[in-house]
Amino acid sequence: MGLLIRARRHDHAPCLGNGDERVTEPSSVWGAWGRPALVALALAAAACGPVAEPPKPAPASGEWREFEGSWNAAGSRRTISLGADRRGSIVDLRGTMLLAGPGRPGVGFRAEVIALVDSATGLVGRSIWTDERGDQVFSDLTGEGTAARNHITGTILGGTGRYAGVTGSYEFSWRFVIEAEDGSIQGSAVGLKGRFRLGQPTAGGARP
């Protein structure tokens, strides 16, 4: 049943009845002031609401960005003697790398390293970083091979997915925490920092 709104004749509205009162349908009242009122309320609510910040632009390809972080890893080392004062080792390490800084390529990676270490000539190795989506960053490693001088430099060779075409470099020193007789080792990177820039992605990413 419809609801009728009654008003006095002196409102100067068209009369729909026969007496001193006239009947105005709800649709007439709504058409007169309902829609403008809703528009005014919507504008007022929008004005009082929080102002949205403009989206930050994505980093451009070719722009250098810096990062730093930490890396803890465990694995094994097999060593042979190359004379009285020389040793050769094969090192296999796996662990978690966490990066910081606004320019970091990602937050966390599973980092793997295989390296050949000669106490006389230094270290040569390869590394793979894998993020939570399975995208990877490839790099080679070079450095000094003694406990007193173990500064290591990484050169980023490329990657897959969002890291396809990436280039850059990083550096760190390695500190052993555990060196067991059975070859088990555990340690962490000290002073890990570097920089990188995105390139033009290629299908499947570049592999070393």
C-alpha cells in the first residue's frame, strides 16, 4: 500500500483532491529534492575522506639501485692438500639471504653457492638466488682464499622472471661459525652490500 504525504493548499502545489487539502505522490517529492540531496551528501563525504596518495612510479630500466643485507648459510667443504702450505677446497653452501634498503631487488632469497677455493690463488664460484615466486638471480663469485683475507665480490649475470636482464655487483666477507671435522660448515656474510639495475627482459632469462 502506497504512503501518501498530505500538505496544506498554501504550499502552492497543484491540488489533486477536492477539499482544502491536496495529495502529493512520493515520486513528486523525490524528484523535487531527493536526487540533489544525495549528490550533495556524496560530495560532502568525498571531501571529508582521506586524500589518496598518487602511486609511486616503477623503477626505470637502467637505473642503478643499491641494497644491503645479511646471509646465513650452512653446508659442506671437501679439502685436499696441495703441499705443505697450500690447500684446495670445494664448498657447497645453502641458506637464507635477507635484503634491506628502498632499492633492494627483493626482500628474501634462498641463496646457494658452489665454489672452488685455493688458499694460494683465491676463490671462484657461482651463486643462485631464488625468491618466493621462483624467480632467480645468477652471479659469479671471485675472492681471496685465506681466513685473514676473505673479501669476496659477486658479479650479477642475469636472471629469470622479473630479474631477466638484471646486472650489477655486490661484495661481502665470509665468517665461519662452525667448521667440523666431517666437513660440515656454517657461517654468515659480513658487510653484504651491492647495486643492480634492471635490463630488457629476455625470454626465460639469461643463464650463466
